[in-house]
Amino acid sequence: MIGVFDSGIGGLTVLQWIRQRLPQADLLYLADQAFAPYGAKSTELLQQRCDRIADWLIAQGCTVLVVACNTATAHCVDALRQRLPFDIIGVEPGIKPAALGTRSGAIGILATENTLASSRYQQLASRFNPNTCVVNQPCPGLADAIELGPDTEQIDAILTRCTAVMTDAGVDRVVLGCTHYPLVKDRLQRLLGTQVQLIDTGEAIAGEVARRAGSAEWGQGSTRLLTTGSLPRLQQLIGAYPVLSSHFQANQCEPAPDLMDLAQTTGSSSA
Ligand code: DGL
């Protein structure tokens, strides 16, 4: 079984590619909505949380783990890999394809504050300087707003502010450096214009998962979507975003009672 997790519905944008790529695999997804957003939590809290979730996924029988969250990957994937004898695949902003493809010489990165501030991300970005101008744009509140549902003024306001910086800098590639952001891809494209190419690494991650899946590739093709938050809200969100409703259904959703205790003790703290 392949275990996949994120702070909420963002990682489902990766899961849908994994499902397409590995139709027989049993997939167990954990949306840690009671502890979201990850983008502003301290590294210590994130590590505690990722450790707990990874251990839980393994206890459920997962033999491959996918950290379908740029923020959690940036702060926790190295420690998870050191501690656990399993294949652990993370996600990172697609700076490389953006830098290789740019013609204007300027690329934009949209991500959480925590991802952009991490040393892992800064090392990655430094490989492309000084040849490429990398415009880092944190989007505070965007993942949270996406979790409240599509088509809100709040999403529009954040996207308008973040894309103005990109347009001023003359970028022609914009990296979706948070797995929630593909859910607002169409709006971003409208704001940035068709000359700007959006880079989403979800499909490439699924390719990597397929390469490393081994026997986890062969199961019954089951999909379970668990949340530490409100079950009706997860079901509602899956119905509300077309990219999710075309791949997932409300009857695949369940609560994750085993993981709710830590959400209650530490979920309200943020850095
Ligand atoms: N989807 C996540 C990411 O890729 C985290 C968003 C959040 O919880 O702040 O970074």
C-alpha cells in the first residue's frame, strides 16, 4: 500500500496522478486538516506531526510513503528518511524545469513562507543563480483560503497580489510550489496570461512513485481518503473542486480518529 499525506486537500492533486499512473495500487491518503496549515508552523511542530503521521501510515501497512506537501518535505523528509527503512518520496518546487525552459530569464516561485525559508529550498534555488532571476513569492493564507472552498474573494485577492509581483518581474514560468495551488491553476493562468507557463510537478512525482513502488504497485486499486478534521467538509471540498471530483468520491472519505489526539494537543500552535 502507498501512503500519501498533506496538511489538507492539496496532496490530492498529486494523488490523482499516482492513481492514474498506478491503477492497481492501494492508496491511503491522510489530509491533516485539523493541524493545517503547515505553511506557518514551526519546524519542531512539523517534525513531530510528520513523524506521527509516517508511523501511523506504516502501522496501517504502507510500504512506500509520499510526502505530498512541499512544506513538510522541506522541513521533515531528511529526518524521516534517516529514521525509517522505507521508500519516502517528497515534493519540491519545480525550479529546474522552470529554469531550463525560461526564455525571459526570470521565473517565479509561489510557495508557503515555510518552504521558501527552508535551507533545503534555498540550496535548491541557489543552483540556478545567477543565470536565472528567481522571484520568490510567499502566499500567506492561500492554502487556508483554498481549504475553505473555490471561487472566493479571498482567493482572488491573494492571487491578484501575488501575480502582480510576477508580472512586474517579467517572468515567463511560474512554479506551483505548494500542492494546493494546482487547485487554482485556471485562475492563476487567467491573471498571468497565456504567455506564462505554469509548472506543476504532480505528474513527475507520480512517475517517481511508480519507479519506486515495487510490490506496492499491485493491490486491489482501493482509495481511502482520511481526514483528521471534519469528514463532511472533506467530502464537500472534493465535490466542489472539479479536478478532485473527477477523480475522487465522497464515499471514499473517512475520519482518522487515531491521529486526532495530537491535533488537539498541538494543532492550535503556530510559529
Ligand atoms: N500543500 C502544502 C504544500 O505543498 C501545505 C500548505 C499549508 O498547509 O500551508 O506546501
